[in-house]
Amino acid sequence: TVTFATGQAASDASGQFTLNPVTGGGAQAAGAVAQIFFQQAYEGIPKGVVVNVCDNAAGSSGVAVAASSQTITASGFTINVSAALTTAHNYNVSYVVIP
């Protein structure tokens, strides 16, 4: 589930949102956890996308989660994580697109 908290927003160039894995099985498996589609496709494939994922339920300062952008196209990209995400934890996700 993706939600936008107060002050969070997303555009084709950058964004921030909250990801709350709800799978009913105790954890969201490693791999693709979100797919981002650009409202306006880029003319070419962006050079890269920098992604940051932080588990806000892991402590007051949060804990970084190993994440990366994958399958980058002119239309969007996928966010992948290296380890399972815990169900019902709130993960703050931010990204910046490098055109």
C-alpha cells in the first residue's frame, strides 16, 4: 500500500511516499516492492534513479533498507529491496530521477 503523508509529494523528477507492505504472510518478499510510472514519459531513458528506503517502525531515527531502482525505462522504474520488508511497518521511500 502506498500513501502520501502530510508534506509528501511525487513528480516525474523526484518524490517521497510511505510504503506499507500488507501481504498477510508476515513479510513482503525481497525484490520488487513498488513500480513508479511517470506522468509524462521522458524522451529517452533516464541515466539513473537514486532510491532511499527507511524503516520508520525500527526506531525513532529509522533504519535504512538496501534498495535500488531497477528496470528503468522512459515511462518509469521499479524499486527493489534486498531483504524482506516487515508487514505493517511504515517505510519512507524517496527517489530522484537523473535525466
